[in-house]
Amino acid sequence: MRTPHDADRAADRTRRGLHRSFLRVTAKRSAGAALCLGCLLLAAVPVHSQNDPGSYSEEPAGLFYTIDSAPIRGQAQLIGRNRFQGPMPLSMPAELTGNYKIRVIAPGYETQAGKITFPGSGAPVELGPEPVSLARALAWPGLAALSSGESEPVRGWGMAMAAGVGVTGVIVSELSRRDAENGPDVDPTPGDLSEETADRIEAARDAGRAEAAGNARNDWAIFTAATWGISLLDTYVLAPGIDHAEVDLTDVHLTLAPLSRGEAVLRSLIPGFGQTYARRNGAAALYFYGALGSVTGLLIAEHAYEESRLEVNALEDLYREPGSDPEALLQIRGELEDASETAEDRQRLRNILAGVTAGVWAVNLLDAWIGTPTAESADGHAARDFPLRVAVLPGTSPAFRVTVPF
């Protein structure tokens, strides 16, 4: 039988159990609150970078600039403090800063080239045409292209060589003219009619040479001036540039126009320039240097023929007034026949070189039309009316892509 004393002890045990349960619950709640408070305090403390205490990290690690294009894969080149080049996608670290030359090409599309600036610190990327020194462009043809690092054999060394040929022609022609005008002044022996006739024949020849050399000097001067003009036209008009670009912070979009056969033919009026436009450097060098050689030979042959023709004219005038020497007619006639034969030979050579020059020009124009790759032939589908867009964009890995639907 349960006594009242046993009931009191049971109630006491129950009270002690409830008290211990209350203490355990209170302790757990207090620990949870302390943990939450600690997390809040840690979150409120600024995080410092290990390399620069007291500053915040500006950009997350692993960020890349990527040059890519779609659907056609092209080539990209970035030259500055560092050099990045290769097939797209081409990735560079986002820490890239400073000025760089950018050049992007794709099969069947025109080349885009200019200057891109990465200011860093999240500032907007800047894109524009590459500045060209006017002093270099005027100093010598092709110098601006050579100093910019262009690799085309025509726009650099080709134009420089053409200018050298023209300047050499001017100098040689002027020296020939002065030599003909200031020929040896020999007084014939008085009473020696044969020597007097020979002196008159030589004077007539010198007059023809001087006139021909003067005309040749003028022609070479025109050739040289044309070379300078073509070089300036190429530097400021025909050279690859930034035609269509959109810049938005770190996003740079270039729109590449498809190669045009009509423009290639138009540029090939200057042999080799249409092939350079289509990035066919081997064919460009072949036609440019072929045309330069044939034109140089044609001008030399033309000036030689003109010299012989003017000599013939001078000897014919002398034949009409032979002087008092009874044998002068025979002597002048012999010289006239020799000069006429030489003039005919030089005329035939001039005509042959003129035909060669015309043939080089015609084949060059035909090659520019046939050999220029278009967007259709490069990609296998009609893309002429759609732009190829190239983007310089930040991505979280080198595999970042930009896809522009066609």
C-alpha cells in the first residue's frame, strides 16, 4: 500500500526532471543564438586581399577576354605588350591592360584591323582605327605599312621598291640629258670637210639624245609621283581598318563585310592590290612585281625608241642641208640608215613589252575575279547578306562562346 510519504517523493522526482529538461532546452537555444550572432559579426567584417591589405578584390579570379566568331571560325591577332594570335576562340587574361593592335580575319570576309585599349579596373574598352604617322606616309612609299608590322609583300616592300625604281629613273635620265647637252665641244680642223661633217652628225645625235632624256625624266617623275599617290591611297583608304564596330563596356562587336569580287577587280587596276585585299599574298606578289618589271622594261624601251626616233629626225634635217662637203650626203645617209634600223628594232621591242604589260594586267584582273574567295565559297552557304560578328567579351573560362545566329 502506497503511503503519503512515497507520493511526496514521486512528486519531487517529477519536479526535478522537468527542471532539467527546461535547462537543456534553454542551453540549446542559447547556443544557437550565439552561433547566429557570431556569423553575423563575421559577415560584417570586410575581407582583405592577401596581396593588398585594405583593398577589395576588383574582379573574380579566372576571368578571360575571348575573341570568338560564329558560325565561321577565323583567326585573331592581338599585338602589344604581349602577343596573342591563333584561331578563334582566342582567350587572354582579364588583367590585360594597355594599347594593342587587333586584327581579325575569317574565310570569305574582309580583314578588320585597328587599335584596342584595355584600360583595366572595369573601365570601358576602347576601339578605333590604328593611327598612321603622316610623316612616315609621306617620307617614302610603303614605309607606313612596313613600320606598322604589316606582312603583305605588296603594300610594304613592293611600294618601296616601285618608288626606288622611279627615283632611279629620274636620276639616270637627268644625268643622260646633261651629258648629251654638255657633250665634248671639239672644233674641227679648218678646211677638213669630213671632220666637220662628222662633228655635225654627232651634234645632231646629241640633240636627239638630250630631248629624249628630258622626256624620259618627265615620264619617270610622273611614275614616281603616281607611286607616292598610290601609297597614300593605300595607307588611308585601302588598308584594312575598323569599318563597323559597336563598343559597350567590355563588349566589342566587329561586323565583317563579305569579300567582294567587284571590289577585288577594282583594286586590281593596281596589279596585286586585289589579291592583297583577298589575302592571297603569293598571287599579289606575282602580279605586282610582274607588272612592275614589265612597266619598267616598257618605259626603258619606249625611251630608247624615242631616242632613236629623234636621232633619225635630226639626221634627216641634216641630210636636207648637208653643207659644202661633197661626200657629206653619203656619210649622213649611212648614219641615217643605221639609226633607222636601230629605231625599228627598238620599236619592235617596245611593242612586245607593251603586249606583255597588257597581258599581265588582263590576267591580273581575271585572277582577281576568279580567285577571290567569297563568303558562300568559304562557308558553303549563302551568307553574303549577313554580317559575321566578332566579339571581345569577358567569360568565366577560355571556352566562353559568342553565338550569332545566321
